[in-house]
Amino acid sequence: MDARHMKIKAAEAALAHVEDGMRLGIGTGSTAEEFIRLLAEKVADGFRIEGVPTSERTARLCLDLGIPLRSLDELPELDLTIDGADEVDSNLNLIKGGGGALLREKIVASSSARMIVIADESKVVDTLGAFKLPIEINPFGQKATLIAIEKTAARLGLAGDLTLRSSGDGLFETDGGHLIVDASFGRIPDADALARELNGLPGVVEHGLFIGMASLAIIAGEAGARVMTSARST
């Protein structure tokens, strides 16, 4: 089974958790897009949902496929969000933001009663950090913010390159007009502590550590899809 088929298997399993009439947060990324295509088929057959997209890219795909959308201001409380992840550990802590939509993804997930993560086996890790941690920052004072992030990481025993993400001939800009720093820490033993510290830095808008937000993860591999729950709850 190739990577795309594994993503489709995870998306199919996630779709079983979506009920008619739900207010649904719709995620961003390649696995989420497979979910969107499957959801659109059900909507075309009369399935009723109201979706809140986590990015402009997701919004465009949903509208192209006929999925009805609302803004989060119109639907400030959601039943469920289904989204992908760049990494997931045994406690369902995540790194997200490889596509640059982490701020909207986190706002939508936080507004939902539940969050289900869909991913393939390659995204499951023992310790977060092999994937570069996206950190969304304000363009103003970006060098000062980079220094503050570096010092904060050092206090927690973390080191690695901090790179401003580029796009084309310039810097990548998020849907909110911010920049993304990709932090190559390699391994983050205490993701909770790093999340708290980054939250306290004035130039940091948001970061890609999603701690304790996912209710369950649906992980697809060669043998099909499996449900993963937090080790803390077992």
C-alpha cells in the first residue's frame, strides 16, 4: 500500500465518526484533503454538515467540491475537528504546521468538542521533534524573536537551526500575514514545557505543538487503519 492509499484508509475511518448535521472543523494537508474528497461524496448524496476550514487552501477545495462552509464566527462551537499531523506521540501530542496553517488549525481545534487526527504510520514517533517544529511569529522584530526562541530552547537543553521558511523569492507568509520559523530541535523530551515557554514570548503568535488536544488518532499502515488513544488514559 503506497502513502496515498494509507492516507485514504485513515480518511475513510475518520469519516465514520462524522454524523449527519455536525458542525465540523476541516483540517489542512495532504491527508485532510483525502478526507475532504470522501466527505464531498457523502455531501453530494445528501449528507448534511456545516464545515469550518482551517486554511484558505482547504476552503477553496471544499467550495470546489460542494461542501458547505461557515466561518468560525458563525459557528464558534464545533462538534468535531478532523485534521492531519506531522508527528504524533503515544500521548497524542502533535507537531502540526508543516503546511503553515497551524494558527487557524489550533483555533479551530480548540473550539471543538473533539479532535481526531488522521495520519499514516510514518508520523508516529516515540518523542516529538524529528520533524521541524513550526513557530508562527510576527514579522515585526523577527530577529529579536528568533534570539528569544533560541535562548528559550537553550534553557530547556534544546539546540538546532532556526530557519525562516521561504516561498518562491521571498519569505513564506501565513493566511494571517505572519512568518514561520522552522526549528530543527531533533528531539523534544518535554514538549509541554517548550509549549508553555513559547507561549510566553511576545513575538510568537503560535507554535505547532498541540498538547493534549487530540481525542484519538486514526493511523493507517500496510494492514489498514488502527485507532490510537493516549497512553495517559490507559
